[in-house]
Amino acid sequence: MSLSLFDLTGRTALITGSSRGLGRAFAEGLAGAGARVILNGQDKDRLDDAATEMRAAGHDVQTLAFDVADETAIVAAFDRLDAEGIEVDILMNNAGIQFRRPMLELDSADWRRVIEINLTSAFIIGREAAKRMAPRGRGKIINIGSLTSELARATVAPYTVAKGGIKMLTKAMAAEWGEKGIQANAIGPGYMITDMNKALLENVDFDAWVKARTPMRRWGLPEELAGTAIYLASDASNYVSGQIIYADGGMISVL
Ligand code: GCO
């Protein structure tokens, strides 16, 4: 009985920003648990390459290219899924950018761009998914937060504010959509080995700081987040909502 709680067979998951990085790792993990996955990104060629690789591994994969910052494109994408009779059971709001600059030098346009892509998109896509989940009486929404959902680091203010917003948006979704059978939770990754963090990984001092500050004394691997995603996407978490689970090597819990 217990392991079947984690089985995603027959479920369809849409993961935004999933042609590479954490999003790709989430897609691999959910597909490995039996889900049909819909990959999303803006670069159609990169999406097609990722889908080809995952299909070669035996996974059921589709692609849906749209810009998460474009509300018209988001609505059109969900209308297309409706037309094809595809029901999204699991939504992972993963897409996001990083923009490192001190606030005294930060243009408001760059601020707005990060907030739009990292936070507002999760609301819009979440709203469109929940509209369709509610009549079915069930759905899973998993937003991707960050250590910066709790703690600020200098030079990444818009990202921090957006990720803090992701934590509270998750609770707002839980508040409004619980009675509709939808659970909304978040994952807070620690410092992970991804393209987005390349500059940090290559910085000797920053690399040393992450290893000293993290109880497990290392950066995380994207695939190490898959288990938490499977849990939050599955029936194993049917009475869990509004939570953020940190997969961070212990960093958020220690001074
Ligand atoms: C940074 C990093 C972090 C990590 C992650 C930590 O510049 O500090 O990009 O934001 O990516 O969000 O949880």
C-alpha cells in the first residue's frame, strides 16, 4: 500500500522551465514515478531535444512552448491543452531567472522583469491550472521557492522578494483552493549545481562559503530534489498544503 501512494501513473504534470536545470530534473523525477510530463520553455529546439532524450528513456513526454511572462501565451497554451483533451493534474511553477546587482545600481525595469518571471507567472499559470483542476476536485500545485524565500542575500533583491512572494503565494493558494481539493506546496532548493549558479560555482570564495555554511558541506545535485517533488505531486501528500520543504543540505536550519 505505502509505495503506491507515490505512484504517478495516469497523472499529467506540466513543469515550467523544464528543458534544463532543476525543471528538467523535476520532469525526469515525475516521469520516473509514472507521470506523463509536459515540458515547457521558450526555446522550441531545446524543448524538442529534451523531449527526444526523455522519450528514448521510455518516458511519456510532450512539449508546450510558451513564455511564462506572457499572460496571453499562457491562456492560449491552456486553451490548447483543453482542445487536445489534456488535463493537467500536477503543475510545477519552476521557471525563473536570476539577476545579480546591488539595489543602488538596479534599474526598475530589471526589478519588474524578475518579479514578473519568478512570481507573477506562478500566479497566472496557477490560476489557469486551478480553474481546470477545481471541477475535478483534485490537483497538485508545486511552486519552486528558494533559501531566499526566508533569508536575504546581498545583490539578489528582486529574486529574494519574488521567492519570498512564492512562499506566501503558496499559502494563499492553499487558503483559497483547499476546499476545491487542490494542494499547493513549495520546494526550497539550497545551493544547487545548475547553469544559473555557474558564476557562483566558479567563484572560489563563494564555493568555500556555501560548503562552510551548509551542514552537508557540499552543493546539491538537481536530481536530489526529485524525491520531494514526487512526494508533493503524489497522493502521499494529500493532507499537506501551504508548506515549503527545504532541500538544502541543512543550510536554512543553522547559523
Ligand atoms: C544566489 C543563488 C541562489 C540560489 C538558490 C538558493 O545568487 O544566491 O542564485 O539564489 O540559486 O535560490 O536557494
